[in-house]
Amino acid sequence: MRTKLVPAYFAAVDEQKRKRRGKLAFQARSFSRKSGVMGGDSFGRSLARSSSEEDYLDDEFEQFGSASDFLGSASLYRPSWVEPDDLKLMHRIGRGLFGDVWLATLHKSTEEFDEFHEVAVKMMPLIADDRVRILLAKFEALFQAAQGLKRVSWPQGISTKNGKACIIMKFYEGSIGDKIAKLPGNALPVKDAVRYGVDLVRGVLELHSCGVLALNLKPCNYLLDENDTAVLGEFGIPLLFFESSATKSEPVPWMGTPNYMAPEQWDPALRGPLSFETDAWGFACSMVEMISGVKPWANRTASEIFDAVVVKGEKPPLPTGLPPGLQRILRSCFEYDYRRRPTFGEILRAFLSPDELFQEADWICVRDKPGGNCTKIGVVKAMIGPDSLYIQVCDKLGETVQISGAERLSLWKDKFRTGERVRLKPSVTTPRFGWAGMPQANPEKEGVVVDLNDQDGIILLSFKGSKEAWKADPVELERVSGGLVAGDWVFLRSGWAVDPNAAATGQRTSRIGVVHHVEGDGKVQVAFLGRECLWTGSPAEFEKTVPLSVGQFIRLRNDVVSPRFQWPVKERGSWDMGRINNVLPNGGLMVDFPGRFWNRKGWWADAEEVEVVRIQEIEGIVQKYHHIESMHWAIRPVVSLLGFLLVARTGIVVVKLMTHPFQGKHENKEESARKTEVKSLSDSHGLTKETNSPGPLHHR
């Protein structure tokens, strides 16, 4: 057990003063902004501390012999701690996946008087001793980040009862879930649902501004205050108990309630990453339930929901009769790839104006098909119906284009800003506006955004070595930083670590990731297999690597002894070869083995551990045949059958030749003699075909 000297301010305090310090959990403090959940190593903001506490409080948690020892010692230095004796549980008022909710009384003592407050307490499941330190560290970050939020029932402290951690929150009389349960059809009128939706979206935006994810959005967690305003009642709780399992075989704890979980929430270290758009899926599910009265995936087990959402890519059906703007935004919230989902800023705008599909001067993307790629970016000029509008695109200057089909339209989510660096996409060989006379000092054609022309839908750029402003089609450009753009595959350079504590926690993060976003300040956000959230870093920390794609054949590298995931072995003892079936946003690979008759599908691979196999690069006929064998399980049986038939045919011929070596020759001689005899007989009688046939004189 490691010991540490405690500052005199803490060591000399008596029991009464120690209890009194529990009220620190209720005091507002000033905040200092940190990188948040999207950052490299944190997801919240920290409280400002006094100089006398700084050295002590900034150190790691102490290691104690048991969970109860550690939780009891937390009162010495954690401002969120509430003494167990000050908390009295009354009766249970709710039950969920992450613990029970109790009505309780909190005792606050001062020198003048005692106060008793009615609070709600979330009693968590039992926690293993080795997980307590991590839990409290995560809760402290959550506690600090959520202080002072207006539309969120932020945690007021943490304590322990009966060996279980208890999160203390404000008590509310009811929730939206309670309200709809008493209504006909268990549904709200659309008008009321939209009003509550505005409250909830603003609450989620408050959380996201602090770098905190909600992850468990559902009607029962939407509390109602005395003014009938919706308040987020629970947030971030799943993340407190989650532990990466991308390297483990045991089931992972759910990151929310299955009926409301996005595809990436089912084991985010494997299928992630989690992002702010992850909450859009859960919010849309809860809105569907509030309006229709039907819970998404009702009467299905968790495994059935997993199969529908993750494996088959199914989406909850939307209620009929929704306003066009509301229908479009809810539909886009159910995109399988989170990068295509709207931001909560877009969701708020849709709920504030649910009857409007878009507004004039909006920059929008036009896709080739629903869920397809963006083929045009234009500016809305006029709405001419619930499903049709006029836009201005730069390929038809001075002429508006009518576009129909709301499923093909979406706001330009990642709109460029002035001062950002952009370049032409690799697929664009010749830009729309030519760029004749481009300075040779800029071979990569990287420029800086000078202006966005809302009239013509044109982007104006400046290039190094030129004083002119160059026109560009926004659909041909991509944001760039240090040569990296969204979608690039990168390798973390040696000397850098995605998670320095990974070894201590038993986690394992791949060093190959996928760039998801280039920020305005030049930093990049990268998704790594084995990490639940995006990681923010400088482009100098990465080097580009060759991307992998669906359909490529791969195998484990020869230097891989113990792969992250199970991998089949050939009969000859070498690693088998598989084909990439799917590439996840974090670079994780789903692999099939078409050369195997049994157990062909459902395998995983880490891109860091594999290499691409190409038949033209394989030396030797036997090795090439083995590669062909791995392409389909039927190749070996077919080749074996053809070989058997060839051998059988050859054997039959050999047997005939050995048993009747001259039979064919004798038959030819006899046939030739017979034909000679017939010909001689015909000549002796003077008969031909012509004389043998009756002519016209015979009939006369």
C-alpha cells in the first residue's frame, strides 16, 4: 500500500468539519475549458483549485486495500464527496440498467442550523475494488463539467451506501415517460413533443459544450420541472462503468438502453467511436416513442435489437403526418454511419421551425441517391413546396435549379470557414474554373478560404505566390492540415501513444486509425480501433499509410505471434487468408474466409496486424494455387473432381491399349476389303446410280 503525507489543512480537521465539507459539492465554481470528450485524454472541464490544495488534488488517487476504504477516504479531498451518514435512503422510485433510483434525504449542517433536502439517488451496482479508482476519476470529471448547467439535472455529489456508489441529484416529481404513460395511446401531441424537444436539444447542447455525452436518452430520463420544462435527468452514466473489451471475449456492458442505442454504442471500442452524433440516434428514438406511443424495437430482446440495428442496419419507422422539417431531421438521425447524422445545432433549428424543410441562403448538399455521396453543393434561393426548392449551384451561374426529394437533401454539415486551408480532392483532375496560371510554388493546390459567395454558391481561395482570388466549386474541395484530410488512413509515429494508461488498464489500442475531421485550428480528429472516442492530435504525430478497402485479400503479418482477434490457421500451420467484408469508421476490419466451408464469416482484424495479398506478387505455382484456393471453398473440390475425372479417363485409355492393342487396325482392314469387293461387283454388272433409277421412258 502506498502512503502519502496529507496537508495539515486536511489532516487536522475533525469529524464535524469533515462532514461539513460535503457541502462543497453544492457550491458553484469557475471553470477552465479543456479539450472535452473529443480530446486526447479528457472529456470534461476541471474546477479551479486553491493554491493550498493544488499539489495534493492534482495527484493520482491513492491505492487502498478495498473499495470501501477508498470510497471512505474520498471525503478527504474530493469536493464531490458526501458523507454516507448525511444521506438517508427513503424508498425506491425507479429501476434501470445502471442501478436503482431512490428518494432520499440529504443532511447539510452549518454552524447556525441544519438543513434537510429531498434528493434523488442513483445507486450503482457493486463495483470491483480495482475499478473504484477509475470510476471516481471519471465521476469527478463529470461532476466538474456539469456544474451550473441550466437544462440538466447535474450531479450534486457522490457517496456510498451498503457498499454501492450513490450519485446524488435533484429530485423531480415526474418525467415525460410518466406523462405519456397516462395519455391515450401513450403518445404526446406533435406540438407538445416539439416543445419538449426544443428543451431537450438545448440541454444536450449544454452537455456537448462541456465535452460530455448523454448516451442514455429516453423518455424516462427526461424530467419535468415545476414549469413543465423538460430537463435531462441522466447523462454520462454508461461511460462511468464502461471498460474497453476490444481485446476480450466476455460480453461488454451496454452503453445505454438497447432500444435507444446507436450502432456504435454496441461495444464502441470495437464498432465506434462514440461522438456527439451518437446522441442524435437516441434522441430520435425517444422522439419517435413520444409521438407514436410505441417504443422502438418493442418486445424484442437485446440480442434481437443488436441483430436488427448492427447486423442488418434496420431503422425505427417514423410516425406518419410529421411536419416536413421534423421528418427530414429525424430520418437523418438514423443514418448508420454517425458522420452522416446531423449535429444538434441542426436538430435545434429543425425543431424551432418544423414546417420548414430549409431556409433561404442555406448551403445544402445534393446527393445522387438517399444516403449516397454529395454530388452538388448549392445555396437555397426559394422553397416551392414541402419537398421541392430552387438552389443556385456554381456550374449554372445566374440560373437556379429545381431540386426535389427531401431524402436526397441535407444541410452542408461541414461548411468551410474563412481562413481554413483546403485543397482539391484527388478525384478532381481539372477544377471547374480551370485555375489557369496556378503558381508553380503550390503543386498540391492547397489554398486558404477567403470568402463564401452566398449568391453564386462559389468559394473564393487565395494561393501562395498569387495575389488573385480564385473561384472554386465547394464540392471539389476538402479541408486539409499538414497534408491530411478526412478519410486518410494514418499511422501513429513512434514515441506517441494514443492512450498512455492503456497498458495499466489492460486495454490495447491500434496504432493505425482513420482521420474523421480536420479542425479549423489545424488539429485532426482520428478514430482508433480499441478507443471509444475520437482522439485529437497534431498532424505531425501521424504519417499517412495505405488504406484498406472492401474486397481485398489479407493475412496476418509474419511477425504477429499473438493477434488481437482470433485468426484461423491453415492445415499447413500458417495463417489463413481472408477477404475484407467491411471497414468500420475506426479502421476495424470485418473479415470473411471464403476458402473455408465452415465458420467463414464473423471474423475481425486489426489493420496494424495484417498485410494485403496480391496474386501477382506471389512467387511459385504452388503458392499461387494456395492463394486461389483461399478465394472460394469450392475451388479445391472442383479441382480435385477434375483431376479425378482426368485420371479416370486416362486410365481407361491405357487399359484399352493394353488389352486390345491391334483391335482397331484389324477392323479397318476388314472394312476396306468389304468396300473393295462391293465396288468390284458393281463394275462387273455395269450398274450406276443413274441407270439404276427409273427415267421418264419407263413411265411412258
